[in-house]
Amino acid sequence: MHQLNLYRSIWQHLASNALLLCSLILPTAAMAQATDYPNKPIRFIVAFPAGSATDQAARLVAHQITKATGQSIVVDNRGGANGFIASEAVAKAQADGYTVLLTTGTTHAANPALFKKLPYDPVKDFAPVTSLSNNAFVLVVASNFPANSVADLAKLAKASPGKYSFASGNAPSRIGGEMFKMMAGVDLLHVPYKGAPQALTDILGGQVSMMWADLRTGMPMVQSGKLKALAVTGQKRLALAPNIPTMIEQGYPDYLLANWVGMYLPAKAPADIVNKLNALAHAAVKADQAGHESTGGEIQLLSPVDFARLQANDTAMWARVTKAAGMEPE
């Protein structure tokens, strides 16, 4: 019996030491997870097509993170369906920090107001990482379009209800047209596209009349003379194009339209990985600030908590705007 008790005592001592050892090892392993991240290639799933504002931002950030870490980043464009495809893919991905969603307020703030049902939950399915920039829009028409101001455009549209159309490549660009219809009291036909590049091509070809385009894709075509800009949608004129007046200046004091670009991980991503990616993204943007500002976007780097707050505020704002415009969820 004495020998049995001795064995039991030794076993309990060993078990106790094993538990203590585990308690020391596990935090160290968790710490190593963030310290070593990234230790393999990362996939950036972009919610909009190649050439879009989101795509350009993703590639700029990817390039700098690769330079800083030595790990390659695959940019995977999955445009279409208002960002549903990309968002759903990331929501279902492994939450290890190696599948990242690059998207805009379209998928995570505007879509809940535009659609009755989404294949993902913008809040429950994602861990916010950071916003990268906040971008106004530019109202563009073909260079030969018979209007040189918003007043000219409103006059044409009122004279021929339903004749003119506006393209949209994402939810905010659609809201841009809907807001103008409501504020100017005109009838325009909405023509949706998978992304801005295709829509702008059709404006050049005369298939669509106008578009509220994001600056990254719209302004280069304006600067080259292929398109004509009638207005920008921010509070002030752009430093890169000071000759383009705002919608506010042209008689629409309540007309403000902007859209942020941001990064998300799947919902269960470890907090230390979220914070490490946040730091890498911020450093990447700062390393190429000129690139991110080249087409008028305003850099906007936020903590995960502040980014989540921005998303919540914008979700409420889009709900108000769509309701005021009389838009029924699809």
C-alpha cells in the first residue's frame, strides 16, 4: 500500500509539472504566432475588378508588405455581385491571417441597406483590420456630352425624362445617381456594372450617359481628356484638379458622397494577427503615401476598433440615404 501511495504521489507531481509546463508553453506559442506572421504567402481577395480603386490600393499595399516581410502576396480579384463573391469567400476562409478581404463601404456598410438578404454578415463574419483611405467621387460624362456643368445636366434630364442613364460599379456610385435624381428632381435610368472600369468604357462608347466614379479610376480618364468631369462629391475641390467644382458649389448643399477602402480578416482571426496586419498595412501606406494620394484619395489609417466604429456609423448613414431616396432593398 505504501508503494502504491508513493507511485500515486509521483504521478500527481509529474501531472502538476506537466500542466505548469503547458501553461508556460501555450502563451509563448501564441506570442510566436504574431511574431512570426507572416511566414508564408498571403492572399488578398479584392471585392472589385482589376483596375478599380480597391484593386489599385490592394496592389500598392501588397507591394510594400512584400518588401517589408519577404512574403509574397497574391492579389485575387473576385469582382461582381456588389462584392458578394469576395466577401462570402473570405467569411468562409480559415481565420489564420493568410486570407484578407480588400473591400469598401459597399460590401460592409451600403449593401445591408440595398439588399434584403446577404450571403455574409458584415459584422459577425469579419474582424475589421483597418481602413486605408477615404475617397470622394467624380461625376463624369463623355468628352462630347452636351453638358458642361451640373446645371446643364439637370436641364437636359428634365427636358427628356428617362432618356439619360447613369452607370454604377458599386453601391456608393449608384447612390450618387440616386441622390442626384432626388435632389434635382430628374428621371435617369440606372445601369449596373460589375465594376467601374467596364462602366467607364461604355460611357466612352456612348452606351451610358454618366457615372459617379471613384477618383482612382475616373480621374486618369479625365486628365487624359477621354472623359469630362462635371463635379466632385467631397466638401472641397481636389488639389490635383482644382478646376472641377464640387456638387455643393453647384447648388446642391447637402450632396456629399465618399467611400472608404479597408481590410478585413475572417471573424475568428486571433487578435494578435489582426494587430500585426494593421501595423503592416499602416507602414505600407506610409511607405508609398504619394501613390495612395496620386488620384485624390485621402489617407485614412484607423485602429481595428475605430474601423469597426466607422463601419457602424456608415451603415446607419447608408440606411438613411437609401430610405430618403425611396430605394427599396432588392
